[in-house]
Amino acid sequence: MPKNHAPSAYRALVKESKSGSGRAPAELARAARALPDPYYASLALISISLDSRLTPPEASKLMEDSLSLADRESRPWRKAELLAEICRKGKGASFSSSLMGSVFGKIGKFTDGQALAGVISGCAAHLGCGHASGLLRLGLANEGHETESCKPVVKYWVENCDTAGKEIMAVLAGIPPSVVRVKLAGYLHTQLAKKGSDDIGILREAIDTALKLKGPERIDGLRYLASQSSDLQSLETVAAAAMSLDSPAETAALLATLAGGAHKAGHREMALEWFRAGVECIGSSEGAEGTLRNLAAGLKRLGEDEMADGIFSRLGKTAKTGKETPASAAPAKPRAGKPRHMLVLCDTHEGGLGPVHLRMVARAAPLCVAYGLDLGLLDFPETDLGVIVKKVLADTNVGKGGQYLKELHEEGRVMLFGNSRELEPAGLVVATTSHPAQGKSVSLGDAAKAAAKHPKKRLLVLMGLGRKGLPKSLMDAAGHHAELTGANVPLETSTAMGIIAQQLGMLSIPKRY
């Protein structure tokens, strides 16, 4: 590796400083300042400032020099990343109070919206309660990035600071009624509920704000509140607001989301009631086909196949003429006796629906179309399938800009699973791993033979999104483990996805020939 390779030189300096047996901190600091990249020079100095051989004044001076070098980083996104790392490293230092104040001042000077959201998110858990209100106000002023900027602040504030609910609502009251205000109040309610609060007041305020909005903003806000609700009281509170709407299509869409949340929370009967109410509410309203598909998919997850298939059958006719749609637009049907197996993506990421979810779903969709598979999404942070489809269509160019996912969705071939308990009724569950448990290892071919005894006669092959693969709880629950390579080699997510689809495709009849 070249001597002037900044990342390597940075790591070597940090290692030497931590050892306490190499050069003196002053010499290490001179070497750090000489690094050609201000990003790594700054990181090196903040790391060396933690050297136990330094006096407090010496450590503070290195911290100040680190921040000065950070200002030389011209790329906003990288500077945001750098300040977040400086916060993380200096959080427990003797100079942390001074450091956090200086970093907060630099955050306020960001003009790039995406970078500002990134630095707020990265620093929120380190700056302390004293800066939480200021960070939240900076996030609210970050036009176009308000929600992603403020959520990490709200989460930290609730988990670590006293009287968070009242103070956060006071800050939110300072902005006009908007979807942002609704979503952040709803998110605050969710975070407080996780801490054991059963107060429904903040959720009611969020609902009242949403009902004051007009057009798409109103349904957007209410749908978010519905998707965030998990306990029975919250679900019923949002359902009451949904029933008060004067638009049957909007009420049905919200009921579909609420029913998905109820099912995920283990309230099957309530979920069934809301799915059915949504179908009755929407009737034959034109332009609501997407909502009907969501309702039908939800009913299918609950095992109400007859009702769900009836809805899908109705959707196979055009709303205006009642004539059959062309064969190219009609739902694809597997040949008799041949199962359509399912590729199931298991979310292992924390937080809400983000770009990583959208990219993986968009990548899986064309594979499912090509190899004649259904697509399952397990434990995703969004309970409305229509929302996922819309976000993929809007936010990614993968898979013909989401068109393959749209095709699968229109054919009723995408299913959301709220938890692992919902998997077994839908097919024989097989977890993929590079190291199968003893007694559970099976090839997909042999698993398909075993699936012939399952009522659905198909496989549900699970894969995790992310480096860690499937969580231990799923691995333990799955009766079968499949290793894809024959050599116990772990694979990158997209590679594994392609191999699973191809192997399953050999067991299914592809949609296209």
C-alpha cells in the first residue's frame, strides 16, 4: 500500500496512539496534520486527542484542530459523515461539552438539504439533551427533508431526556399544520408507546391535525398514522378517524393499512373485520383497483382465499366495459399441478421504509417475473403494499423503474407477512443459510417434494436483507435450511437472490417462455 494512502495512514496512527507504546502524541498529531486528505487528517486528530498521555488542554487543542480540518472538507455529504464520526469518537472525552457545542454550530451552517439531514441523523444520539430542541428546529427548517432529519432527534429525545413528549409537541406546534407535523407527532406517539406510555393524547392531536389538511395530504398523514399504530388502542383510534371520512376510497385504503397492522400485532379477528369493511366500503368505486388489490392480498394472508380470489377475479375485468382484459394484462396462472413458489425477503434493517428496502424489492421483482415466482415481504416497516409499490415506482430505476413490481402487484402475486407466524399457512418454509443446522439441511429440490404434502403445495424460501442474513429466531423456527452453493460460501444479498430465483425457477413454470 502506498505510504501516502490516507485511509491506511489514518488507521496506523490511531492504532499506534491506542497502543500507548509508540511515538509521543505530539509526533502523531504532526503526522496526522500532514495527511493529504482533510477527512482522514481530522479523524486522526480527534482519535489522537483521546490518548491518555495528553493533558486536558492538549487534548482540547487537538479537538479544535480536528474541527478546523473538518471545515476544509468541501463535499457536504462527506463533511456530514465526518462530523457525525467526530461526535461519536469525542462523546466521552473530557472536552465533550465544548466539542458538542462547536459541532452544533457547524451543523447550522449546512445548506445542502440531504447533507443536513445526514449530519443531524448522525449526531442526534451524541450531542446530548441540551441540543435536542435546537436539532429538532434545524430539522424542521430543512425543507424537503424534514421527516428524515427529525426522526432520529425525536427517538433520542424520548429515550434519553425528561419531559420529551410535551417539549417536542411544543416545538411542533410552532409550524403550520402539515403532513410533516402529523408524521412527527405520530412518530413521537410510537416512541413513547415503546417506553410504556399508554397516553393516546398525542396521537389524537396528530389525527386532528391530519383531518384539517386537504386532498392527498390528508390521506397521506392518516395513512402514516395507521401504519405506525401497533397497539389495539392506537389502531381503534385511527380507525374511528378513517370511518369519519367522506371518501369511501380513502376510508377503504386506511382500513387496509389498519387491518395489516392489526394482523401483525396478533389481532386476527379485528384485521378480518377491517379487511371486509374495506371491501364493503369501496364497493365498485372506479379508480380504487389498487386498494381492492391490497384488501384482497390481506384477506389471502388471513386464509380467506375464496373472498380474496373473488376480488382478484373481479379485477380481471375492466371497470368500464366489464369485458375481459387482454391476455397480456390478465393475471398469470401456473399450469395445473405446478406450484408457484415464493421468494420471501426478510427485513433485518432498523427504522422505517428506506432506499435499501426499495432497491431490494425492485431487484427481486424482475427475477420473480422471469422465473414464475411469487414475492413475499416479511416484517417490512410498511403495512400498506400499495405504498411500497408507489415508492418503488417513484424512487428507483431498478427493474424497469418498478414496472415489474407493479405487474406482480396487479396480478396479486406480492404478499406482505407481518410476522413469521403468517408464513406456515402460505407454504413450506425454507430458510437459506451458508451453514445449515444439523438435521435441517435440505436441497430446494427435496424441499419441493416435501412441499407436496403442504396444503398450498409450494415453497416459501426466505432470505435476509443485509449482511447478517436471517435472524436466529427465524432460523430456529424454520424446519428446513437450504445451502445454495454446495460449498458453504456466504453470498452477497443480490447474488443470493438471483441464485434462489433460478433454482426455484427450475421447480416452477415460468410466466414467460
